[in-house]
Amino acid sequence: MVFIKSSFALVALFSTLAFSAPVRREVPQEHSHEPIITKVRASLNLNNPDKIQDPIFALLGNAAAAAGAGDITNLDCLQQAVADQAFTNAKAAGDVDGQVNALIFRALERNTGSVGQASVLCTETAKNPEVAAIQQHQDPASTGAAATNKAIVLELAKQIAAVGGNPLDALKSGTFAPGKIGDPTAKGNTCDDANDANGCIFTQNLLVNDATEDEINQAVAGISGSGSSSAAATATTAASGSAATCAPPSTVTVTVAATATARR
């Protein structure tokens, strides 16, 4: 379940979007990595000054994301804003797992308008250099996606290692096998199930690893998990086009059906 203030108004908005939005999409997938979203929600809700209604909105297209963006006006940077504030909160709480999940969340693929369409990169700079070093995965059917997504995972692994987490967790940010461009069903190879607390991309074995364990281990060689200052020192330019902002706690609910149908 996603939490927002006005479920009635939101359902109405979702209905409108469902009828007006184009169907050319790799289908909804914002709930595919549900355990990561759940953990980021908990971190974000510790302090959410920008009143972002829920992390899930950051994985939707801009038209749908606007309904839950709070005070964030640059919707291309909403995903980074959520990750940045969640990371800040987790760091203040001494929660390494919370920091790791905020970093993974920043790297998740965001919904776009059609199969093969890449999402727009954020051009603002995050407050936390660990978050600023990462960008979102791109649709696996988009041009150059394999190389782009591999670079993202290797950079994510470095940042995770630097904050004291397990760098192999970077593989959890991976997306699906490429869908067929022009697929009239828009089904692709995705899944979207908010009721699967373990994440349908994992339980249905749909995750495609972007790198091998050996490649990740080589990428993080020499990085010690001594906290964010070390992370800043090891950050690379793999994702220089990122953004920053803060976030607030969420309350109230939105149904799975509503979220899944509307956010293209």
C-alpha cells in the first residue's frame, strides 16, 4: 500500500490518466522492487520537509508523479530528492541498511512512456555525494542500456561499499530483460505487485544482473566502509546528472490498482 493524504482525489486522478495515457509502455513496474521502496519509505518518513507523499511517486512518469511530489517542482529530480532525504535521515540515525536502500532506490528504473524510451536524467546536484554519484537504470530496450546500466551498478556498488554495506546488494537495483519495442500488449518482461513484500522481480526471477560478482568485487577493491566521507572520495562520474532535495513523512493510502494503472 502507498500512503497519501487524499485517496479519493488520487483515485479520480488515476482513472483520468488510465484513459488518457498512451498504452505503449513496458507496463507498470513501480512496485517491482517493493522491499527497497518499503525501507526507503521508513527512512523518508523520519524527516520529510518537502512533504513528498510517498517514494512510489518518484518512480512514475512526471504527469502522475506530480500528484505526490510535495514541494518538489523539478519532477525529473523527484527520485533523487527521495533518495537524498532518505539517505540523510538514515545517516543521521546511524542506519547503514537505510543508507544502502536509499542508494539502491536512486538507481531503480523509472517508468517512461513506451518500451525502449529512456527516462530524463536529473541535472541538479544531490546534497549527499553518495547519492549524486548515481543515476537511475534505463529501460533495458533503450539505446546503450546494457552498458549504461552496468556502469550504474558498478558505481552503486562503490557507494554501498563506502558506507559499510555489501556491494553485491547493488545487483538488486537491476531491471528486467528488454521488452519488444512496439509490443501492442505493452507487457514486456515486467511485473508490478504491491502485495508482494519480497518484490515480484525477485520472487518471479525476472531480475537481470547488470554485472558479475567478480566485476563488482574488482570495482570496490580498496574501498573501505568507513562512512560517507570515504564514499565521497571514491565517487566517480558515472552519474553526474543527478539532483537533490529533501523529503517528509507520508500518511494515508492509495490502492495498488490505482497506482499501477495510472503512472505512465
